Amino acid sequence: MFGDETNLRAVVLPAIRVDNASVATASILVSPPSPVAALGLMRKIEIDLQGVGILPTGWNPFRSVAIAVHEFEISPGHRRIPPEMPGESGDKSGSMVDDPEGRLVCTLVISAELGNRDVLGQVKDFLSANVRRYRFGGGRIIRSGIMGGETGGGKWRLNPVETAWNEEEFQKIVRVLPPGSVLADRTWQLGPKDEADHRDALDRLLDFVVAVKRPIRAKGEEDEQVDMTRVPRSDERWEWRKLTPGWLVPVAVGWRALSDVRERIGMRAAENVIGHVWAEDVIGLGEWVSVRRAFSKPRDGYRDVEGTAWAYRPCPPQGPYLVEGKDL
């Protein structure tokens, strides 16, 4: 939490505009780029900072990244995939598949153990000059910052910045950002699986994200106290309601291996690639919380800002490979 680690600083990429990002964040999900993609971008920036000598080789001070989305839209897209076995058929062009693309404006807040002010200034200058070289979720970063003036004209008035890791400084930045929502980890709400519950993981997840038509409760009345058989279907007492409040959504949080790691024909030949593994997506539960409300008073025993700092979860070498949301 804020104030627990005095050596932490925040590196903020405000209002970055991304074009042509992949919205297929998992085999069953269509959403803005996942926390896995945000952590991949964070790690790529860290490697490049080491490459230019701003960070010493082997020093990895970046710890987590928070994601706030201000705008998001999906457009139809297509991509060509090569034939499965090139050379065995007459058609070598492959086939076209649907691949919807996303355009978004988002803010990334990276926590880093950077106490040296000189290094912080160099990191900020590097990002200001090079942020448009990067890709986020497969999409190209067009710009970063907020245009001044009521009509959007003028100079950028909030470029990549670094700030202290405390709530007061965060609130100053939040007040300048466009309205939006920050993604928080709520996987803990799923809880451990009950032995008497024979539903699979997908059904349990849907309980939290699907709205069900239920009778409107009287004040102080619980669902189990309503005799649903006595409420006519045409009655106006019915409403759509979810199991829990909040904008809860499924979110891709990593991969789980389905096979052993081994060399296979056609695998990518790159440095540090040791083999190929078949894997499946791991889906968790997230909540989109208003950026303005994220620093409000506690709700139902926790603050909305909790679980918004996404980081790699310590995992054994054989996997699974997961990320999780920690407290800011």
C-alpha cells in the first residue's frame, strides 16, 4: 500500500493512444489488452533501458503496472494465417480469419524502485522520446499525453512523468486525466471450489458476470425470502440483477501448460527459446472501477484501489505462468 515502501516511485504513461491492438486477449475473451500485455510492455521498456545504459544490466527495478482505460472501441479486422503444412497442397497463400482490432486510450502506471533522481529523469526523458516505438497488445502506440485547451489544441500538458508513490500525488494526476476505469483484480471473490459444487470453472465465473432476471426485493428483503413462484412473469416487480455489485468481468491472467516443453518442428528459433509447449488460457475475475472513485472510502471491507497493481506471480519453472493484482 501507499507509504509502505518509501523507495518506490511511479512512472506514468498518461493517455497513450493505441491503434490496431488485438482484442482477443484469450480464446473466449474480447477485451482491452490484458494485464499480461501491460506487463510485457513494462518488461520490454526495462530491457531497452538496460540496453542504452540507463539501468545496469541485470537490475530489474520495475515491480508492477496499473491500467486505466479512458476510451475503447472495436472494429472488424482480418489476418492471414499460413497453411498448416506448406508445400503439401497447391494453395500456399493460407487463409483469412476474423481478427477484430481495438483502438483505445489508456494510462499505465509503473511502480519502480528508483530512488536516484538522476536515473528517474533519464527514464522519463527516454520514454518521452521513444514511447511511440512500442506496441501494446499488438497495437501501435500513436502518442502519449493530454492536449491542452478546450478544443484539444496546443501543447502536450502531461507527458510521461515520474512521481512519488503516495496517494496525494496520484490524486493530482487523476484530476488531469480523462474519465475512465482502472482494472482491479477480484479473482479472490471466486473463493475455493466447494466439494459439493459440481459446476465447472466457467459456470462459477459466469455467476459473477452474468445478470439474471430476479424479482425486485422489498427493503431489507433477501432473494431467498421472495417466493418466485408467486410473482407473475408479467409483473413489473422483475429486474435484471447480478450476484454481486460492480462492473465485474473475466480477465486473462496467464497460461497453464497442457504438455511437456520440447522442441517441435516449426517452433521459433530465437535466443533463449528452449522449446514449445501447448497451453491453455487462465481466466480470472476483474472489476473496472471509475478512476475518480478508485481513491474513495472503503466499500464492503476493501478499497476500490486495492488489486490494481498487476505483477507477475511467483510460479514454479514448469508453470502455470500467472499474473495477479496487488494493492497500490
